[in-house]
Amino acid sequence: MKRLKIIVTTALLLALVLSLPAAMTVQATDTTLTITGNGVEKETVFTLAELVAVGLSQNAYSALNTWPTESTYYAEGIAISALLEKAGLKDAATTINFAEAPASDGSAGYNTTFLLDDILAERYTFEGTKKAVPAIVATKLGEKDFSSMDENDLRLIFGQLDAQEQTTAGFVKSVRIITVTCDPVKQHPKPEATAKLLEDEQYSVELKSSNNNAKIYYTIDGSTPTVHSTMYNISAPHWQPELNVPFTVSGSTVVKAISVATGYANSEVLSFTPASLDSTSPPSGAGMTNFVKTSSYTNGQFSDVNENHWFSSVVAGAFEYGLMIGSSATTFNPTGNVTIAEAVTVATRVHSIYSTGSDNIQQDNSTPWYQVNVDYAIANGIIGADDFSDYTRAATRAEMAYIFSRALPQSEFKEQNTVNSLPDVVSETQYRDSILTLYKAGIVTGSDAQGTFYPERSISRAEAAAIISRVILPDTRVSDKNY
């Protein structure tokens, strides 16, 4: 996100500050607030007097921190919406960042980015009677009642969408720069789930997100989760992780979950049944020994694959084990893309052979051709019903990792490599946990010594053949690597 550099100065009289009680802060009269960025018509600088002249409102703001602990802020300040109107908010504006003044060494101060629609949404205080309250830059603040308010260095304060929403981490102090942009909105990755069979056919379900600051909301009644649904991780992991405990449901319960984080659009819905995720109790007769060669392959069988190609052996293996066929009777198309539908189809074959000893997915006259495989994948927890809207487009490498890593129980992906970091797989990378599962199991090794994965690139048929071969043949996996 591009930011315009604005130098803001705040003159504080040291002697005056030292003479005040420790709990009290004073706002200098030459404090300025700059609104900038390509999301407003003009850069606008407000002095403290000009801010006050825009208009003040007083409200009590219920709040919750990430411990979590409830509190109430009694605040007086200027509505963010009014300030943006003064600066000429553009219709195309999408994000808004609140930041402290840069430090003396030029480094950025504490700042937080929100979606504009999120910070300007109708938010509430649940202190006493629920009522709507505006997001403000507060000039006065107190935590007992309105009479306790003191002059306060500009601070972002906003209401809650729900009484369980944890808002205080976003209450940026000493706000000096507000940057509004028209940047594309990023969607947060979906949460991931694991399930463990307990007694009486009940399952313990655990949810997690790759972003420690994200919140996970879930439902078990089939409804779509929102910020008003049950929150799973009620404490940030660095505070009281013991509060984030698995929940217990039957194996056939449809669990749906979303991941929500400041500055991102809510994730897509993760939908699954716990029985489909159980990694501890494979079905009777299931196992890796079910993978046996069912076809013969001869060199030159595909005109575009010869024995000198790096992928010759993996194409042969994928064909002989019944996982992939040619794009025609005489070609394999090794450099062609793998579609989402094709990746799902390969994964369902793996799942069926592992579970029953053969590919028992009965093809029919369904339209489209892949529907029977998609239905099987959803029913067995390989993918969620809402994961993909277009099965005919090319799959990315990250999507392939997600689909292939769920074709077998997690117990079949034994860790044999250490992964501390990868150059292009970070906490916000979609399907990060699935990618790391394949790295740790030695199924993927990256494109260089650092383990670069290229998650957004499309995957070729030859690459898919190599990966799925390592999925079903543990002896071919790579071990003792460190990233």
C-alpha cells in the first residue's frame, strides 16, 4: 500500500507535562491531523481548533480486548465520516489507515488498516442500552464516566458490531495521519480444521488460522457464520491460549467457519463434517498398501513424454497407479495446466483407493463431467461446498496443495523435514497450512534451495503427477531437509 510521507510535529511543554498527574495527558494546541491518500480528493490538514470546529459528540463505547477483558470508554470526539467528507472521500475508496506520527528516525509509528466499509459500518455500544455510535477521533477520554474525561492526544475509538467483538487493539493512539486508498481489497484465508474421534461417535474439533490476529467464527446448525456467530479463539494466542478449546459434535454435524481480520474481507466459508477430517481412525481396510499398479506403461506411450524428460518416471507412476490418464490416447500434455476439476478428480481417486482399495467413484452422465467427483470430495471433506466457484479454471499451486493434502488422513503426512520459513509462504498466504504439510512430509521441496513455492502460479500436469506420486508412495518422499 503506497503512503504519502507527511511530517507532523507536536510541541509539548515539558515543564507542564511533568507537573500533571501521571494518569492525565494533555494535547498540545498545535497538534495537527492530516488526511491523505488517493482515496480522497485533496490532502487536508486539520489543526486541533479546526477539528473541534467540525463538531464533537459524546458517547460511551463498550469494548473488549484480546485477553479478553471488558471495558468502557467515555469519549468525546469528531466523527471519522465528517472528517472524510471534508477531505472529499472518493466513491472508489476501499481502505483507511490510522497512524501515529513517524518516529524521529523516520520509521513508521503504530498504525492499523481497516476496510473503509468496516470502520464506517453501523457500530454499537452495549453499555446499558444498545445504540449506534460513530467511529471518532477522540479529543477527550475517560474510563469511569463522562465526568472523568481528560484532554487526550487524538485516539481512534469505534463501536462493536457484536458484544463479543474485540476492538481495543484497533484503538490507535496519537493519531496524526489518516491515509485513504483505492487499493484492491484482499480476502483473508479460510480457517483450517482438524477432528479427533472420541467415545460414543463424538468428535473433538479444533479450528485455527494462519493469522494470530484473526478471529474465527463458526456454526453447527448449517447456517452461514458471521461475526454474530460463536467465536472460537476468544483469546489471542500470546495471552491465554488455554481459553481456545476444541468443541465436541457428532461426526455428521456440518460445521461452517470463517476467519475475520482487520483490513481484510472476511474469508470464504470452510464447510466440513468432523468424520471427514478424522486423522486417527481410517476406515477398516484403508491404508497405503491399497495403492498398487493397475495398468502398464511403456516408454513412448505418450508422444510428448520421453525417457529423457525429468517427469518421465512420475508420469509413468501416476498412470500405472490409476491416478492420471493422458489428455488423449497418445499424449499426456505435461506442460498443460491442471484445472480445479482435474485436481479434485485426482484427489478423489486417491481417497477412494486409500479407503476401499479401488477407485469406486461411479461416473455417470452428470453435467458437468466432474460433478460426481466434486460431490464425493465435498461429502468426504476433501473440499468445502463453498471453496470454488469455477471448477474449469486453472488451479494454483496453493490450491493444489490444499486439495491434495486433504486426499488422505493427516496421519499419512508424517513430518520428516523442518520448515522454519519459506520465502513466499507467509502468514497471510492462502492455504499456508496445507502447503507446509506437504513440505514437512517431503512431498514438495520448492523451486530452489530456499524452498520458494510460487503459490499463485498455475501448476502443470507433470508437476501434479510428481506431487501426487509422492503422496501415495511415502518411500519417494524427501527427508532431512531444513528451510
